[in-house]
Amino acid sequence: MTDRQYLEKYLPKEKLENGLFLLERGVPVQYIVGNVNFYGYTFKVNKNVLIPRFETELLVSKTLDYIKKYFDKVNILDIGTGSGVIAITLAKKLDIEVTASDVSLEALKVACENAKLNNVNINFIHSNLFEDINGTFDVIISNPPYIAYDEVIDDKVRNNEPHLALYADNNGLYFYEEILKEAKQYLNPKNMLAFEIGENQGEALKRLAYKYFPEATILIEKDFPGKDRYLFIFNIKK
């Protein structure tokens, strides 16, 4: 289905002309319609949050498989939740309350609306990484900003999606290291960390992971096109 056909299908007739006008000017169709499908559920999106992508659906799917394999009960923290798609989908699939944080109040407003829309309980926290997080968790999951500032990306993404959720210092590795170096004090003895990563960051992140979790099992896994896309860190023998 083309973007135009998508608008014609999902926008009311009275909004179609303006929608096509925005589409011609490079506004993503998801922002024009105002919602997306993620993992079979409907989520609201606007310019304050990233548009969820298939790669993140696979992160959720892989994380669910590992949770079911290694944990009976699970307490989850989603860092940088954005629109809330990761936390809300995990909460629905596992029938649990999930804790989710973001530094952006505008993003948290969208996430709260999505939790209500999908009828789940999420403990949302306004926090810069671990700054206002309390307690410990079995699983920490994150799809942090990971694009380097000098990296070339699609104009539609660069011109429309929030840069706060896209770009990071240290060649895109900044937020991974910030999470990894503090994570131990927020993890239960048996734990897992799950990240979406940039396709060229696998080896560098594997070294970072071993730096902070030298005894862990660390895996880099691929997305459907076969690119490095996920980092999993397991401490499951305790």
C-alpha cells in the first residue's frame, strides 16, 4: 500500500486534502494519520515520539522469548520509552505492570495516552536514564538514541522525528554506556538487558558490555535483513 493509499484508507474525507498536502511536503504518513500498528496493537504517534519500526517489534519478540525461557515472574524497566510501544506490548503479552521512563515530558504524555488506549498499567517515570529510578528489576530494555551526529539518515526522518530520540554522542554509543555503567545497582541477581542497536555498532557494544558485565553471556543478534540490530546481556546462573 502506498502512502497515498494509506491516507485514503485511514483519513476521514474532510481531512484528506490537508493530509495529501502534508504528505507532499515530506511529513511521514504515520504522523498525518496520528497512529500506527505495532505488534498488532494501535498506538498514537506525533512529532514528539519516534515512529515505531519493524526492528523494534523484533526486539520485543526476542525479549518475550527470552523472558519466557529464563524467568517465571518478571519485573521490567523500559528506559527511553518514547510512545510506550515496548513497555505496553510487554505488559499486554505478559499481563504485568511495567515501569517505563523518558526524559521527555511530551513523549510521556503520548505514552500515557497509549497505555490508556491499550488498557494496561504502566508505571511511567520522568527520568533522565536512572536519575529518578528506584528499586531493582529482572529485565532492563531500551531502544535509546543511537545515531551519530555525522551519520547520514533519510531526510524524512531527520526533518520530522525528534532529534532527542535519534542522536547520541560518542558515535551513537553514549546512552548504551551510560546505561551499562549504572545498570548493576538496578538489577536483581538473575537478570537480562536487551537493546536495539545500530547496524554497525555490534562489536563496539559487545566490548562495552564485557567491560561492565565481564561474567555475563553477551549476544549480538540480527534483524530480518541480516544486520546486527540487538544486544542481549544475560546473568541467569545466579
